[in-house]
Amino acid sequence: MKNLRIILGSMAAMLTAVPSAFAGAVKVYSSSMLVLIFVGFLALVVAMQLIPAIMTLIGALKGITNKVENVREAKAEAGK
């Protein structure tokens, strides 16, 4: 445990001494409004595709659990 603490401490010390690789390459985001609208539209399409996917997943889970309950009921009736 002590060795692990020493290794992690020395790794942390080495990483704090390393300068940032992209410190001088700062760019300002400059894009037109049409590009932002297009990206927003794509995000809206992806979000709208999630709704039917989640509904299908919920339906499949309900179907699976319903089958399990039906099997349990059938076994209980067969045991009577």
C-alpha cells in the first residue's frame, strides 16, 4: 500500500510539471448563424428519434416481464 501511494504521488508530481500541449493554439469560435441552425436541427432530429426508441424498449421490457408472469401463473395452476 505504501508503494502504491509513492507511485501515485510521484506520477501526480510529474503530471503537474508537464505544460499544456495546446496552450498557444486558442481559436475563437466564429461560425455563421446558418451553421448553428443546421447543427441545432440535426440535434432536434436525433432527439426526436429517441422518443420512439425509448417507447419500443419499454414495450419490449413489458412484454418480457408479462411472459415471465404468465409462465409463473401457468406453473402455479399446473401445481394445483
